[in-house]
Amino acid sequence: MTTAEQTQNAETIADPNVKTINFDYGFKRGETTIKEVTIRKPKTGALRGLTLADLLQLDVNAIAVLTPRITSPSMSQQDVYDLDPSDLTKIGKEIISFFVKTTDEDFQ
């Protein structure tokens, strides 16, 4: 296990409501390509105007609305729309993981 993986594991153990996503391709912010964001578990207010069904189906528009509310550095909706599909799937999977208990074997 690398040092980076150990650090990420320690962060996850420290706060299960915060996760780090490492993108394959990332998104541009000016001249910089951002390849890592941290997301926090959304509270009910962050879910306003969305349906859980849309998020669980990885609806691109639902993910694009929620992501700016829960990411650091904050991603805009356009940042989400500009993501490579593999990166969109990564962030969607992590969002969904907040809505299931870790003991739910069907999810893993």
C-alpha cells in the first residue's frame, strides 16, 4: 500500500462523511487541471429540488446540480458536464455510497 493510499484510508476512517475522488482525467480550472476533489455527505438541504431516484440512476443533470453543493474545491455545473464519463461515474458512485449503509452487501 502506498503512502497516498494510507493517507486516504486514514482520512476515510477519520470521517466517513467525507470522501476523496481521484479523477482519471479531471477538469480544467483556468490553466490548471484538477484531478482530485473531496465530497461531503449531502444534508437534506443540499438535496432540494432533486429526487433520490435520479441520483441513484446516475442522472447527469441531478449529479450536476448536487456536485457544486458538496465538493471542495467547488465544482460548477459546467465542470460536471465537462467531465469524462469515467470521472462522472466515479463521482456518481461516491454520491450514491452516502445513501446506503456500509453493511448493505448488495451495493458492493
